[in-house]
Amino acid sequence: MTKKMYFNKLDSLRTFAFLLVYWQHIVSIFLHKIHINSTLLNKIIIKFIFTGGVGVHIFFVLSGFLITYLLIQETKKNKKINIKFFYFRRALRIWPVYYLVLITGIFIIPNIFKSINFEGNILMNLLFFNNYYLTGSPISITWSVAIEEQFYIFWPILFALFKGKRILYLSYGIFLFSLFYSLHYSGTKLGYYGTISNLKYLMVGCIGSILFSKKNKSLIKLLNHKNFKLEYIVITTIILHVSSNIFYSLAAVLNVILIVLYLLIILNLVLNSNNNSTVFTKIGKYTYGLYLYHPTVILICKIFFDKYNLNYKNEIIPIVLLITTSTILTFGVAKISYNYFEKYFLKIKRKYNLLK
């Protein structure tokens, strides 16, 4: 990617989104200590624990934005989209780690740790339809990757077929269809894990990317407003996230606003991207591996703690030790994976980059 195609602060957002998912998964180990009832305080506490959904939704909006932005830039440069090369690029980034996690999670780890079982549909996992066949296995984390892969299959084709404003109108249409579909199936697995239900997040990213690239007057006016500051957007997002668990009657409206706020956070970071590097920015390139590896690492750490009778469920020192061990190992595995496995495929992927 050229510098123009790369927004370094979005790597920071990737890191933040991963940490939201990781926080929920690591803290859920100790959820038995929190007595969930209808009190206002508990509703707020639970909302701050269950942040994983927010992280996944940010990843979706971010994917929609970046993929569409790259398709727009490719169209501007080459007057067309090379769909075959697009598929090659996505496969070289997604498939290696994805299938490594599947192979180890289905065939290797269950044979080493007998308490870890895989009861899912192997074919559906291999074909990226595992978001409809979820199990308690740690590889269930791949459900969101499956949705993104399904999106990557049809979106460049639609983008190539629908020119000009038609792609924007189509995006609005898909967003609305997804929104009403998810409302209809609200509270069900289909409403949360289904592809159609999650298209609303991807489409908001697509819409934002199209409007941003076309320098839409209303959007530019908003982005240049003196109050368009990241801290204001984040604070508003937190308030609405907590409120959606308190005011159930307004949850649907609040969730739509939240999706838009995720996009505004992305746009703010795009506008303010520079060459400065932070810890979050550096971690960003490892987030794909971090996301897919962490459930397995956490579960293996729990098995060892159980084996040696370390009471991580009630005693503070084992709790801290489990969190620390899981975190260090997760980051270690992801870094090794990136440097010695993923980089090989990323080098090949650059051969199909038409925006050099």
C-alpha cells in the first residue's frame, strides 16, 4: 500500500477493537462472582463486561470502509476492478491463519487436551458458513471472519456492476434491509450471528467510504465542525452503549446511532492519520492473529491452572496470574505467527496490489 492508501491510526482502532473482545472473553471466566439481576448498577456493570460485540461491530464497519475505499481508488486508477486479483489478495490475508486455526482446533488440540472438543460442522467451517453452525469450541471465534469472507465474495462484483450513485443507493438499500431483518430476528442467534443481520455494520462502512471519497458536502461539513473531536465521539458512544442495556424500548434506535458513531470514529482517525507510531498502532498489524488465537490460548491456560489446582475462580493472585499468562502467550503466539507465517503470504499478496 502507498502512504496514501494507509491510515496508521486505524491500526490503533483495530487494537482497541480486539481488546474489547479480549476483555469480555478473559473476564467472563469470573462472571460467576457477579450476581446478575435487574438493578441499574448491575446492568451498567454487565454492559462494561460484554464489550466483545462492540469490538466485532467496529471490525465490521472498518472492513466495509477500507475495502470500499480500496475499490474506489482502484477504479479511479485503472478505470475498472480486477475481481480475480481482489479475491487473491483477500485469500492470501484471510485463509492462512483461518485454516491454521481450523486445523489445529479440529484435529490437533482436541487430541492433546481431551477436555477440548470440537462438535461443529467441519464442511461449514471450511466453506466459511460456520456463523450458522456455532459450537462451544474456541474456534467459534471464526464466525465473524466467515461473515467478512462472504461479504468479500459479493461486494466487489456489485461494486463493479453498479456505477456512480447507484452503488450508494444500493448500499443504503442493503443497510435498511439488514436493519429490519435484524430487528425481526432480534434476540435470536440468527439476529446476532447471521450474515444478513450483520451487513448493516459493513454497509455503514461502505456508505461512509463512498461519501468520504466523493467529498460529500454534508459529511465534509460535519467532519470539519469544531466539535468533531474523537474524545466527544467516544464519550457519546460509551453513554449510548450503556444506555442500550437500560432503556430496552430505545435499544433499536440507540444501536443504529452507535453504528454511525463507529463510522465517525473511523473518519476522525482517517483525517488525523500521520506518521507518528504508538504502541496501539504497532500492535494493530497483529490483531488478526490476536483475534483468532486468543480463545484457544485462554482455554489452554485454564486447563493448566485446573491441573495444578490454582484457584483462579476465587483467589486474586491466581486470577491476575491467569490473565497475565494468557495475555503474554496470546501476544507471543500472534507475533510469531505474523513474523514467521503470515509475512510469507503477505509478500505474495503484494504482487496482486494494483495500487502501487
